[in-house]
Amino acid sequence: MAVPDVIEPTLQTIQKHLQSGRRVWILRNYPRETLTAVPPPPITTRSSGWNQDRCIDAWIKQIDYALQTHAVRVSDHLPPPEEPVHPLENATVYRVEGWKNR
């Protein structure tokens, strides 16, 4: 990966919005993870090459960690539908509010 901390501007924007009293909305189609340490950035090497899934997973974990350690509230805003839908369309909207320093 050419830029190792490519997610950092997004994390800073989330922080800025939450500190100013705005809300951040997260849409995802799988449960949030509970993380105990800062996840490492995605690792790509010349031999392994670019792996989109590995990079996206790492970035999601970095956002999850920032929100679970700093957000005041994270709540399901719209729970997934009761009726069967395609797995990629079975998403939950999370409303994130407030920012607390550790």
C-alpha cells in the first residue's frame, strides 16, 4: 500500500464531527466487533500484492476501535428487516454521538 495510514483522514473527520456535537452514521451488514487493542493497518507486500478485502477489514476495525474507545453513544438506528433479504442488503444503520477523550 502506498499510503500506510490512508484511513487517518477519515478517523480525524469522524472525531471532528463528534466533538462538535454532530452525529456520524455507520452502515454495515455485519455486527460491530469489540476490540481490545488498536488494530494494525493493512499489510500488503510485493509478494502478497493488493488485497481489497484485507484492507477494508483493517480499516473497519480501526474505525470500530476509535468509536468504541471514544464515542459516547453508538446505537442501532434502524434494525435489520424481519423479512429475509439478500445478505449484502441486510444492513444495520448505527447512530454515533459524542466524543470522550480516554
